[in-house]
Amino acid sequence: MAATTAKPAAEKLDPAVIKTALILIVGGMAVIFDTTIVSVALHTLSMKLDTSVATIQWVTTGYLLALGIAVPLSTWGLARFGGKRLWIFSLAVFLAGSVGSSLAWNVGALIGWRVVQGVGGGLMLPLMTTLIFQAAGGKSLGRLVTYVAMPALLGPILGPVIGGAILTHLSWRFMFWVNVPFCVVGILLAWRYLNIDTPARPGGPAAAKPKLDVPGLLLIAPGTSVVLLGLANAGTAAGFAHPDVIIPLAAGVALLAAFVVYALRKSHPLVEVRLLAKRPVGSASAVLFFSGFSLYGAMLLLPLYYQDVRGTTALAAGVMLVPQGIGSMLSRLVAGSNIDRFGSRILALAGFAIVAAATVPFALAGPHTNAWLLALWMVIRGFGLGAVTMPVMVASYVGLEKQQIPHSSVLTRTAQQIGGSFGTAILAVILESAIATHPATLADAFHVAFWWSAGFSAVAVLLSLWLPGAQRQPKTPQDSPAGQPAAPVGADA
């Protein structure tokens, strides 16, 4: 019993790891805020820049395509240049894209600078989690993920409100200046205080700076990008039976399949797809992909519900989403501290069940449903969202060696990105179809879409059964194999 009670004290987070996490989070906040702020601005941008909705959609689509190209490069960039230099470079690129976007003279310039932002953001997102989890060395992942998830939890709280306030009272150009302080401070902190060692690679000094896997990049980068393009077109075209949807999707799937075949035959591919055979990585990637249907797709529906059905302004709709962010923050306090104790599976199951249950009231709500009651359900829904995000993130790193962590980050980030786009496109198509069926009663059309969203969350509950469970801790050090550390949390079945 004495050994058991002493165990938690031995696994307290290293202050140096916390310091590293906080430094990286400052920069990561720029990407999260930018994404959530711009999401509420497309209608305003189309009017201010005097262009069609189909054209202004490329402000988001171009960003996503650049993200898809840059994400796989993070593994090579980390090994080639080191974590600190790549992080500062990524922040500088995102900063340049933000300033350029704010100064854009027409819609073409805005789309171009958003592509620059996407390159910086695509490097930063997987790199942030990789560097933090590498610094932790597999210890106390549950408590550590509360730091990693902080940007993702704060963004939905403040992003829509800040975006709505700027669009209501200021020029749209100020949306992109919100990123600048985070980028500048993030660069200064990283330059002065970030101390990250690049993981050693087998093969000596010559192997420490690997060459770029150009054939792999030419398969996975355009493959991911055109899949995202096809899904974005499906959302705007309200259907998948269009050449501008079918052709990109078919080409993208073919390129990604070719990359998988290529990577399986190569000893050191750009992205190590063999990791998907490991239960933690494979299950987390599958759950993150499918979570796009229930989590990200619903984020399309909720602002539209408040604006189209209840007639609120963009700022008011942003305020209405704040309770969901508050719920996510509350779940950070509960779920994060219990992942190491219960494992990812139980918490993800509970989280998806809460999300499904808390989506049902919106499938029954009308134009005049009590706003405070809906706000309460938003808090509950947000609590479920936070309880899903953190355990699945932890599961994807369970039992991995240090050099495998960057590859897991890319795999899970790509799965989440494609799943989110797929879920958004699917629910956009469902909503448009329901509106065509119920043209006189817009609320009924949203009811159909919210029921589908709740159903997707219910299916995700079943998929979460594949995630790793809690670790069975040995009672004494002697119970572990000689010379081997205890397995990371969640490593067992």
C-alpha cells in the first residue's frame, strides 16, 4: 500500500514540461482564435469585398488546403531543423499571413494570404502536441493534456464573441490583428526560454538531418488537399453528385491510397502509416475522424440555428456559443485529472453520450424556445466535447517511442481534419435537403439536421469502445519486467 500511495507523487508533472507547454500554447492560441473568428465572418467578407459566397468560401477552403499540405511536413521539419527553430519559423509564417490578410486589397489577395496562414498553422498544430508530449516522456499524460487542450477549449468561448464584436463595431481587417500579439509574444518566449532537444535518430549524425521524402510528399500533400477541396465543394454545392465534388474526392482517395502502399514499402516514409496498426493510434484516429460528424458538423449548425431560426445577429450568435465553451473548460478540470486513473475509453464513451443527449434539445427547439434552457444544454454539450477531446488525444500517444510521436500527431491531426470537413459537408447537405423539404418551416429543417448530429454522436459512443482502457498498475516495482518502465496509461486493452 505504501508503494501505491507514493506513486502519484512520483508522477507529478515536471515544472520544465509545464513551462514548455505554456510557451507553446501562447503561439498555438493564434491558430485557434483565427479559425473560430473567421468562421463567423464569411457573410460579412462577401459583402465588404463585393464578391459571391462561392468565391469568399475560398478564404476558408484555401486555408484548409494549405493546412493539408503543411501538416505532413512537420515530421520531416522537426527531424531536419529541430523543434525550436521549426516552431519559431511556423509562428513567423503565420504572423506574416495574418498581417497580409489584414492588409488585403481584394478577395484574391485575402485568399492568398490565408494560404500563407494555412502553411504556418499546418506546421504549428501537430508540432505543438508533438513537442509537449515528447518533453513529458510518456508520464502523466492525462494531466498534461489539460495544458495541450487549453487553446482548443478557449477558442470556442472567446473566438465567436471577438469575431462578432469586431464585425459589428470595427473593420473586418481587425480580425486578423487579434493573432499578432500571440505570434509576437510566442516568438519572443520561444526564442528566449524554449529548450527542446531534437530526438536522436538511428544511424549517427548523418541520419540526424534526413532528406525530404519528395515522392511521399507528392502523394500525401495533394491527396489530403484535394479530398478537403472535394468535401468543401460538397458543403457549398449541397450535395456530392457534382463533378467538382466527385473528381477531387476520387483523385484524393487514389493519391492517399498510393501513399499508403508507398509508405508500407519504405523504411523511413514521410509519415509512418504503420503506426495505425497500433491500437492506440488506430483507434484514436478512427474516433477523431468520426467525431467530425458529431462535433465539428454541429458547430456549423449551431450558429446558423441562432441566426436563421431565432434571428440573432452575428455577435449575439457568438455570445450564445459561450456556454458551450464554458462547459468545455469545466470538463477540463474533471476529465483531465482523471484520464490517468480511468483511461481514455470510459471518458470518451461518457463524453460522446453527453454530446448526443445534449444535442437532442436542439432537435426539438423552435424559434421561441427558452434561451436560458438552451444555454444550459450548451454548457452540458460543451462538457461532453471537452471530455471527448482530451482522452482521445492522450490515447493516440500511449506506448509510443519518442521518435514515433510526430508521426502519430500527423496521423491523428489529418484524421481529425478530414473527418471535420467530411462531417461539416455531410450535415450541410442534410440541412440543405431538409430546407428544400420544409421550405416554410425552417425550424423543422434544423430539427432534421440536429437529429442526424445526435445520431452520429451515438455511433461514436460505440466506436469509442475500441480505445485503450486504463492501465493495470503493478503493485510493486518488482512486478514489472526487469529493466522495463511501467507501461504508459491506457496501454492495455
